[in-house]
Amino acid sequence: MKDDNELVLYNTYYNDADAYIDKGVLETNGVPCVITNEIISNVYPLTMTPLGAIRLWIRKQDADLAYRIMHSSPLPNQQ
């Protein structure tokens, strides 16, 4: 049985600011997210390796929506 609520890795980051910006954009658009490994990346100088990378997780069912949100262009200002 397929579980769409299963968490999948959306992206990895080498600084927490980028991770939290993407998390904010996704959550503002209805995609719940979880960030992991942020404490380890701040305590140990491993952030430039995959072991120390900060990870952003989303639900499997939201993967297509997350991709569309993060790869879309903003609408031009209409005055």
C-alpha cells in the first residue's frame, strides 16, 4: 500500500537561511515542511559535506506541487 504522507527529501542546504526561506515559501503556499539536521550543521563544521547538510522534507503527496511552486516565475506587477 502506497503512503502519500510519507516524508521525502525535497532538498539539502549548506546554510540554514536558504533552508528556512524555501520552507517559508512552501508553507505559505500550503505545503507542510520539516527541517532536520540544523543543529548538527551549526555545532560541527561539517556543513560543506553531505553529512552536515540541512535537509528539507515534504510529504510525498506534495512533491509535484512543491516543484511547481519553487520553479515558477512570479507574476509581473500589474498597475
